[in-house]
Amino acid sequence: NSMIVKAVRKLQFKTHTINFHESGLAARMFTPILGNASQRLTLTGSGSLLKRPMHLFDQSLPAVTHLFQSTGGFLPFSIQGPLVPTDIVLDGSLSSQFITGFIYAFAGSPALQKATIMIEHPNSIPYIELSLDVLKSFGIGLTMIDNTIEIAGPRTWKNTEITVEGDWSSAS
């Protein structure tokens, strides 16, 4: 009924390929976070996920990672850090999941000094606020003013306990 997640200083994996299977949430949210990995990773999926457009990454990740390549805006991706947060503008009209990924990636970057994420055409402000609330639980207080989030660092994270509301989506 519970899971313990332990923090690591360096994001590293035993494998060089991460398969999101058919999870759009995972692909959208974890791709920027995986930009903090020092090794080169291939991010892929299966089924309809391979046909979902993710051009937002082509427009934003090359500016903040050592390496980012996509297949014309679709999976598979190649990505390698270090991720170095800088001021970026993201289109929020497609999904807030992309925005959440960048917020978490920037907040977790060891290279964070100061950066802003400006959101154009925000689609789901409540979900972005939920992402900020999760970070607040870990001692990372950020606010969004006029669709802009300012993140300064480095940050000190605190341990916390979170209860995930049970529903069909979280069960999957």
C-alpha cells in the first residue's frame, strides 16, 4: 500500500533505452526530467504513442540540454544532459503535462541558478497549480504570476509523505 522513493544525487540508469509504452503522460512529463541524466538515453514508446505529436520538445529541449533529437517531433527521442535551466517560453495549448515536466526538470536540475518558464496559451492552469503544490510538499515553493514561473536555485528538498488519490487513472 505504499512506496518509498529515495533521492539520488546523479540521475543515472542501468539501461540506455526507456520505453513509455503507450503513456502520453509519461512521455510528456518525464522527457524533460530525463534531460538531467548524464548518459545518452533513447526514449521510445509503442502503439499510438509513436504517432502523437511532441514538437514542443523540438522547440525547447535543444536550448536546455546537451543533446536532444527527435524523429520529426515524434518518438523515439535521444536525450542527454546536463540540463541547464534557462528562460524559455512554452506553448501550453496542447497539454499542461509538458509544462509540468519542465517545472520538475528545472527544479531538480543541479545546474539551476535562475530561470523563468513563460507559458503561452495556458490550457490547464489547475493542473499546473497542482504540479506547483506537489513541489511545495517537498519544500520547493514556486508561484505563477501572469503565466510565468520563476525558479531560482539550487534548492534544498525535504522528505515528505504524499497520499495519491485513488481513481482509475492512478491505478493504471
